[in-house]
Amino acid sequence: MIDLTYGLITGIIFGFLLQKARVIRYDKQLGALRLLDMTIVKYMFTTILVAMVGVYLLKDLGLVKLSIKTTSLGGNILGGLIFGIGWALFGYCPGTSLGALGEGRYDAAWGILGMLGGAALFAELYPLMKKTVLTWGNLGKITLPQVLGINHWIVIAAMVVLGLLMFWFFEKKGL
Amino acid sequence: MNDRHEPKGWNPYIAGALTGLLLVLSVWAAGKYFGASTTFVRSAGFVESAFSAERVARMEYFIKELPKIDWQWMFVVGIFFGSLIASSTSRSFRWQAVPTMWEQRFGPGRLKRGIVAFFGGAVAMFGARLADG
């Protein structure tokens, strides 16, 4: 029960921030895909950088655990390509589509119904996918620092530098 | 066309940093990372259960992701309310059936937009589940 309360409160704050940053809208999502407006990339990458530093800090202090997903090149690459096609057509992300509905963009409702259909279809095909695509290039639960054999703070520092360079580029180009 | 009276949004770097802190707090306090797409699997399982509960109970993917209301399900519902609160308290809520950029390119037809949004949503969710993210 406490889990559900945490979920709701965290979701409300997240939805509030998403809406305030104006990153939920179709025009912003398509703007990024068309390389016209990088607002959502700025928002998302800042979130990733701050969370990366914070989570690893807490992990080093022994306060939290990482949640590492299995890397399956087949699943990640094919799934990513398919997701990209659907995302560009829909114009909202799975999570933010609920936020779009919350600010009155009710075309998102059609896509939400579509997503339920897509999830149902995947559930039907899961046994087949498990035997095929998901076995292709299955590398298990790996992380970049582990693969590179270096301390995670080196990877984090490199990501922060890359992120800042990207932000500097966006601002210079007025994206 | 944006409402000319709509206030400008927050700086995306500041909002992004606050979201990063929210994620860190969530991992620390509840042990939960952010995600959304599993919720659509659980919800699809709910809907299908209404028609054929026995079949759902036998399906491998619904055994892996049980049709139940969990942290993430409430998180996704929360996103709706958070956005509703933020937009309705700042004059940026707007009923809109067809997005501006879509209308400029494909016209104001609601049916066309609805069909593409439905199909796109289905494709996106299939891909997201295949990539497990």
C-alpha cells in the first residue's frame, strides 16, 4: 500500500515537471525527431546526468541497488527501431501520453488504446520472441563500466562532459 | 497555434535536474526506477481477463507481468494528474484533437489523426516491450 502511495505521489510530481517544461506535446516530440527543437533532449539528458550521479553516489554508500536490465542486441536494436517508428507516428511517449491527456491533448487517447493493443499483441507473440529475437546477442546484465573494465566514475564523468558539450552545441545553434 | 496568453514553460535544464533529483529520491525512498510500458501490459491483461480470465492466467507474458496495480501503475496515473494540475493552474490546459504541427502538414481531420495515433501507439508499445524498456 505504501508502494502505491509513493507511486502516485512520484507520478504527480513527474507529470507536473513534464508539463511545466513543455516536453509532453506532440510538437515538441516531433520537433526533436525533426531536429528542429531539442527541448526534450535537454530535459531528458539533464535528468539522466543528475540521476546518474545521484544514484551511483547512493550506491557507493550502500544505500540503493541498481536495477540492470538484460542486454539483448536483437531485442534492443529491433525493439528500438520499431519503437521509433511508432513514436514518430503517435507523437507521444508511453508514459508522457497520459500527461498529454492531462493537458487536454486528447488525440493521445487513441494512442493509449493502441498501446494497450500493442501490449496485448506482444503478450501473444512473447513465446515466439523469447525463442528468436530475444536470444540474438543476449549479453546478460552488463554495464558500461563493467564491459570497459574501468571505474564507474570515469564513465559518469565522460557522460557529463559529453552531455555538456551537446547542450553547448544546442544553445549555440539555437535549437 | 499556441495560445498567446500561455505563460512560457520552465527552463528544460532546471526541470530536468529536478526530475533527476526526484528519480534519485524515488530510488532511495521506495527502491523504484521510472518506467511506464509495463503498466500497459498489466492493463491489457486486466482488459483481457474480463473476457477470458483462464486464458490470461495461462499466458506466459501475463504470468511474468501479472495484471495487478503496482507502484508503476500508480506512477503512470499520477503523470496524468500532475500534468492536469500544472496545466490547469497556469492557463496552458487546452482541449486539442489535432496537434498544431500535425495540422499544418496533414490537415485538421480528426479521423486521420486518430487512426495514425492508434496505429503508432500499437507499434511503439510492441517495440518498447521487445526492447524491454
